[in-house]
Amino acid sequence: MESIHTLSLPIVREENVCLPLVINAVSKYWGVDLPLTEAIEIAKKYPGAKGSILIEGVELAERHGLSSVILNSSLRELREMIDMGIPLIVILPGLKDVVQHASLVVGYDEMERTIFHYIPEPDKIGVIPEEKFDQQWAEDDRLAVLLMPQDIMLEIKFYDKNKSESNRLCFSAEKMRLEGKIEDSLQLLKEALQINPSNSTATCLLAGMLNDANSPDAIKYYKQSIELNPSCYLAYRGLGNYYLKMRDYPSAEKYYTIAIDINPQRFAAIYKNRGIARLEQKNYPGAKEDFKKYLEQVPAARDAASVIQAIKEL
């Protein structure tokens, strides 16, 4: 029996903030060409946006005939989807100064226990050990976006519709936040939690918005997110950020350290922040080490000069 299961997707390079590469590739896989001009027009709502806004790409694909579902999945379901001929867009940790990124899973190898990722180059494929992939995927509650024609969508029976609706509201809430519609975003997150009180993503996003407003209620929601998903890096990091603002430096260091233990490579700025927390506690060797790690990951950081100066003075 063949151990390698893989799908062949077209090579796609066109993308923008509202038409992520993964959305464009999956749409073309199903024979749907999404107009970049439409995405460029939509992107005008997000001047200066970093990365991509996945839900805008999903909505664009839906307007052109595809259907979608956003679910909390598993390795078993991932394999089932690939065997049905359905590629999955998964939410994975980012690197350096990117918090998250969307990756396109196009296959797996049962014998080698690896997962295959889409790379937009001829005869190339990304390979990651299954265990490492699942560990990273778990940080964001194993979120996956399925995009396909409606008749094929009707064959997908295993997902929970309430959870999917709740997840969709989270993605829409994040879009609203980026548009500056804070109250609308908060309302969508509250609706998401009414539909699915166990949605770790919703509690973490809600905590983040409360954190932005310096509300102590952020603590409750971050901790709730961690209870629901103990691997939730963003919740631990968020608690660190909150306590740093509140000048509770021991607590800030504690939660930053837990986040770093979960994923040392996910977000470089966490080292700078932990360095500040350590500096305020007069842990000068620890602060110096963290500032160096920050610059190792982002040597071209805008504040590199000031961080280098801080290192010299320690």
C-alpha cells in the first residue's frame, strides 16, 4: 500500500493582503480564478496592514462560487481530507515579527510520519515531521479552513456547525478590528462565545482587545483561553504584555517564559519584552541575554540601535 498521499496544486504567485496565496492556490485547484483587481480594491480598507487578511480571501472565493468552513481539526481529519482530494489551509505560528501565518497542507506520508506543505515552485514541496507540525498547529487550537465547491462541501459530515460558525465570527471580528470597528469586533466575539463557550480563539481575541483597553478583565479571558487550550502561546504572551504594562514585572517574566517554552521562535519581540521585565528586576545578565536573542532573530529591527546600546550598558 502506498504510504505517500499527496495532491497536485497549480503554481500560483499572485497574491495581496486580501487575496492570500493559499486562497488563490486552492481556488485555482478547484478551477476558480479569483480576480486580483477585486482584491486590490478591497485592500484599500487596510492601509499599512502587515501580512494577509485570510477572511477577505475566503469571502472573495465565496463570491465566486466556492464554499468554506472554518473548523478545529485533527491529524486524523487532515488525512481524511487529503484522501478525499481536499487541501487544507491551516493556521500556524509565525516567525520573527509575524504572529501567525496560513499554510496549505497538500499531503502526508504515513510511513515517514510527515506532513507536506504547498510551495509555489515546480517540483517542490515543504516537509515537516508530523509531531512537530501538530505541536505547532495546537498553539492556535488546530484551526483549519476548508474551501471547496458546494457539492463537495455537502460530503463533509464530521465537523460541528456551531463551532464552525463561532470560528467564522472570530475571523470576521479580527477583520473588523483591523478596520477600526472595535465595538463591532467585540460584539462578534461575544456572539462567538455564546455559540461556543469553549472557543479558545474567541476568548484569546477578546482578551487581546480588553488588553488594548488596559482592562483587568483581560486576565480572566486569557486564563480562560489557556484552560481551554494549554498550548495557547498567544494567551501566555498576552498576559506577559498586560503585566508588563501594569509594571508587575515578575508576573510578566513568568508568562513570557511559559510562551517562550512553548515556542522559542514564534515572535522575536517577546525576548525584548522579557528583557525589559528582567531589567526592571535588576536581573542584568538575563536582560542582556534576552536583548541579544531579540536581535539574533530580527537584526534589522527598527529599534536595533537602542537595543544594542542597552546591551553595551549592561
